[in-house]
Amino acid sequence: MWHRGRVDKERDPAKVEDLEKEFRENNKTTKTEVDKMKEAIFEEMYEDLKKNNPKNLYNLAKSRKRRALDIDKRMFIKGGEGNIICSDSELEEMA
């Protein structure tokens, strides 16, 4: 049986092999389906960019850049006295 990403090898080896094979096949088919869906979405997006104003392309690039910057940005919450609140207990007290 599957447990925390590992296979219990103490059980029937033939059954374990079947489970591993089934897992690999399912994983492969899932990946191909996801790739097909992504490809269709990107084709639609690029067709839309070609038909519409090229300004949309610049907006797309700007939004991607902003999303990348948001990962590094840290947000802080200040209390009533101006001090920075770091712990969950302090946040619960404010609520």
C-alpha cells in the first residue's frame, strides 16, 4: 500500500509492482492532459493578443512582473501604538 510517498515492500511484491505501474501510468496520462489544456489556453491567449491591441501584451508583462515582485514583498501589521505585530496571539488580541 502507499504510505507517505513510499510503498510498503513487506506486502505482496506482485501487488506492489502493479500499484507502482498503475501509479506511473496515471501520472503520465495526467501530465499529458494538463499539457494539452495548457497548450489550448496559451493558444487562445496568443490569438487574442494578435487580434486585439498589442497594448495587452505590455499589460500582461507588467502583471507577470508584479506577481514576481509580490513573492519577495513582506507585509507587516502595526498595532495601535505603532509597534509591529509578529505573533498570532497578538493578532488574535486585536480581533
